[in-house]
Amino acid sequence: AQSVTQLDSHVSVSEGTPVLLRCNYSSSYSPSLFWYVQHPNKGLQLLLKYTSAATLVKGINGFEAEFKKSETSFHLTKPSAHMSDAAEYFCVVSVPLTGTASKLTFGTGTRLQVTL
Amino acid sequence: KAGVTQTPRYLIKTRGQQVTLSCSPISGHRSVSWYQQTPGQGLQFLFEYFSETQRNKGNFPGRFSGRQFSNSRSEMNVSTLELGDSALYLCASSLVGEQYFGPGTRLTVT
């Protein structure tokens, strides 16, 4: 079965410092992985996706993630945090269903706090 | 293109009542999925519709149901509401691959 584990429930960084949000996955084959962000009282916004092309994936707002099969990891990084990055981040694996359908299985989320 | 829209954004109901939530997908998207988000259980898959047919269902009781119309708009219904149904209900539409989420409907059951 496909699943993801987010290793930190809460991460706090200072503005201007690097961000690292950790995610490990479990899958019996090459997975489709995503990072979504959720700001307070908002829906989910897709940051980036990995679908077995390049292992280093660039997303919106300066975020990127690297797929490491040997470590079964898909960590999210950003070189310099901004106050507007404060939000909840979800690592997600797409689980194939019947036909072309799929469902998303979410990690438990990492709350990113950015301080001055 | 307009994004996924959900109505209403906020809803307060009492136990035992029923509720209907609506989702309009991105134009051209035929697949609509529904998710429930609660502090205790996180984000959980409810069901997915494609071309007016429910293709897949998560592990929720039969009180949770849905449907999809010919224009791909979808509705979700919860009957006999329980306090534990209080949650943010998110709808997502997709064409192929990634899913795009609406802002959600915050349901409070009192």
C-alpha cells in the first residue's frame, strides 16, 4: 500500500533562512508524489509534483523537492523563507484506483512557522 | 480559467439534519473527488465521480453520498448529521494527474 510519513509536525524557521520539510514514502512501485500547501481557512494549493521524470522538481514560490528512491524520501526545501510561507504543508501520494482514477493519500501535515 | 468553487463556504446544522454541499470543477475537468478534513483524522478520501458515475469510495458510512451532473458539477450529501461530521469538506477536480482543490465548505454540527 502507498503511504507517506511527514517526519515533523511543526517546523519553525527565521525569515531568510532555509526551509526543510521532510517526507518519506512507502510504495510498491514508482509513485506519483505531491506537495500541497494550505493557508489558514483556505483550500489546498499544489506546490509541485513528481511523476517519474526529473528527480529534482521545482515548484511555485521558490520551493523544490528531490525524489530519492534509495532513501524513499521526497523532502521539500526552499533556500530562503518568507513570512508568507507560514502555512500547513502536506506530502501526498497518488494511489491508482480503477481505470484512470486515483485518490490522494495525505501525510499528517507539517505546520511551518516563520519568525522575524 | 476559473478555479474550483464550492458553496456554501460555511454552514451550521444541528444533529439529525441533513446537508448538501456543492462543487463546480474547473472547466473541462470530468473527475471530482471529495475529502473530509478534521483535526483528529486529517484529510480523508470520501469518493470520486467521473462522468456522472461514482468510480471510487473511501471508508465512510452510507450517510455520506454524492452525485455528479452532466456538466460535471457535483454535490455531496450527508444525512442524519452527527457532531463528528463537523469538518472542512474539500472538493478537487482533475483532468489527468494532479488534483486542484476548492476553498472548502466548513460544516459545523451543533
